[in-house]
Amino acid sequence: MQDPDKDSIARSFDDAKTTYSAWGVDVERALSTLATIPLSLHCWQGDDVGGFESPAGLTGGGIQATGNYPGKARTADELRSDYEKAFSLIPGKHRANIHAIYAETGGRKIDRDALSPEHFSAWMSWAKKLGIGLDFNETYFSHPKAESGFTLSSRDRKVRDFWVNHSLRCREIGEEMGKETGRPCIVNLWIQDGCKDQPADRLTPRRHLAESLDRIFEKRVDPRYMKDALEGKLFGIGSESYVVGSHEFYLAYALSHDMMLTLDMGHFHPTESVADKISSILLFFRELLLHVSRGVRWDSDHVVILNDEVKAVATEVTRAGAWDKVHVATDYFDASINRVAAWVIGARATMKAILLALLEPADMLKKEESSGNLTARLALMEEARDLPFTAVWNRFCQLQGVPAGASWLDKVTEYEQSVLSRRR
Ligand code: RNT
Ligand code: ZN
């Protein structure tokens, strides 16, 4: 597929600038803002949330990728190489988001409560080489001590201790990542704890979870290096009736402990709008982490596309002028298509959603609203939908040195032929 050439990108961009300026939109400013917004690209799309703890890399409990498309990354080096291919096709300067199961232990069995920064030194030197930041996640799933379905909220004190220690190690790793890369590392906590059927006691596990969190976060870390975030959820497979770490639980915990909250777009009832939550949270929280995802009928973690939900989320952050407080991470996993393409599709869609939001004639719409002209508000919102966005997107890709159109797919196909297809 042929991308638009340099001259036609330049011509369309000039026209678009004129059109947008009639709507009071400064296109150059939108472009320079977009260039400063990093996505934290999740590593787990590259190997179906397998990690490198065991050669089988099997997940179990809490998380599951479906599909068996050939060519998944089997080692950290392969994963990094795939990451670099994806980065080269996504406009902007992004970050890498790693889970604890992606430790490199040189073949030695190191349990999760014994992980240390040295097991991530290759990730850190790689990030430094690319000049990107790193984010980190504790891994509370795919482990014998998670099989009961309870970790930090377990009734078994020994199980809780183990996972508290895991968290403490992960926060040290995150701190080191922040120091090494010179950019704060967000350490995100998500646990699967919950149960299939209706519990007789919803309170005790939540009390245990709160106590575990108190132990984990007792030591404060300099936010120049590391920041903690908490991610709740409505339900999961095997936790349909009760999730200990619900949205309300973490909303209350994070607010009362001055921490960051994570909103995953798949973690709410399908008719609930994540976009609508953002302005409320921004009023009371310093920072917010978004997990951009796509649930199809449930929290299915489909590849992100440019749908109304993602556009609405980006629009809300932009209207609130909050891009300095909101962090965006991708979170999905599809093993049924080329995994590098899956990364690129979701990340490009997210960047497009942000650009669309930055190009919204927000001042004009807010003015009509405040003057009470609700007819004009709706009419202009609709007319603004087909402003020449593509011309600005192409220009952004050109400035960032990545393919403007669908030709990025040819690059992925080449990579599949020369690299991925050799992985057996
Ligand atoms: C799971 C959460 C969580 C995970 C990753 C792998 O429902 O969304 O963020 O996807 O930690
Ligand atoms: Zn998530």
C-alpha cells in the first residue's frame, strides 16, 4: 500500500490548517502537544502474557490470551526486538510497560518475592539505549500461591506475606527503573482476588487487602523515580460474583493515601462510561493512569481501535487540559493475529484519538454551551466530526519519521517473513 507522498502531505496539511483555524483550532499547537504525550506500550501483547519464568510461559488464573498465531516472542531479546519494530511504526516517543514475569534470571529459578533490579538490568539498559522510560507491574497471577484465587487478600497470612514481599521487591525495581532511565516509573498494582460464587463475607478479604496495602506502601518513594498506581476491576473469569479490589475500594484507598488510580477501559459495566469518570477523578487526584483497552461484551482485552469509547476518553482529558496529570498505557492481548501489528494498530489508534481530541474546536463548543445555545453545541459538534483530521495525522507521522498511511503493515509483513516465521 502506497502512502501519500511528501508534497501531497504538505499541501493537504496547509489546507487543513486553514480549515481548522476558521474553527479556532491551532493545528501546530496540537501537533507539538501530541509529540509530548507518551504511551506506555505493554510488553504482554508480544508473548500472550507468558513471561519468562518457565519455558512453557503458560498463564493460568486471572488472565488468558486466546489464539495461536505463529511467531510469538520466546525470549526477552526477541520481545525487545519486536518492541523496536513496533516503536518504529508508531509516531511519537513512547515508553515500555513491563510485568514482573518478564524478569531475566539467567535460567535460575527466582521466586517473585526474591526479584531484584538486577533481573531487569537488560530492560533498563535497553530503555536507556532507546532513550525511553519504563513502567512496571507486579505479577499476582500465574503462580502456585495465586491458585486459590486470593493473594494480597488471602486468609492465609503466609500467602499475604509472600505477595507483600513481591510488591516491595517490585517497588524497588520500579524505583531503580526511574533512576536509571531518568523518568519516573509507574508501578501498577492489579490483583485477581475474588470468587466465582457469592461470598458469605465480603468484608474480611477487603480488610486483609487494605492491611497488605498499608504494609506495601508504608515506605514512600521519591516520585521523581517511582509512582504507585492501583487498578480495580468489576469482575473476571472465576471472580464473577466478587472482586476484592473493586473500583470503590481503590478509589477510596488511593484517595486517602494520596496515590494514583488506574482506570482500565475494560473494567466496568459495558454501559458505564470511563470517559465520564475522568473529570470527577481529576478534581480530587493528583494523577491518573488509564489502561486503554477494548472489551467486546466483557473485559476481553481486544486490540484497541479508534472507537467512540477511546475517542471520548481522549476528549475528556483534553477538555480538562490534563495531559500533564494523565498517563496512558495500552492494555490488551490478542494471540490470533500478528502481535507486532496488534501493538501498532492499538497504539496508532490511541494516538489518533488523542490527536482528534486535540483538534476539537473545544473553545467554540464550550462558548455555545455557556451561552445556552444547545442547538449550536450539537450542530457544531457534529459538523466538527469531519474536519480534515487525516491531513494533520499524516503530517504528524511525517514529522515523527514513521509511515503516514497503511504502508506500516508492509513493514510488519517483511518482519514476519524475515524474523517471526523463523521462530518455531
Ligand atoms: C487485568 C488488568 C491488568 C492486566 C495486566 C496484564 O484485568 O487489566 O492490567 O491486563 O496487568
Ligand atoms: Zn489493565
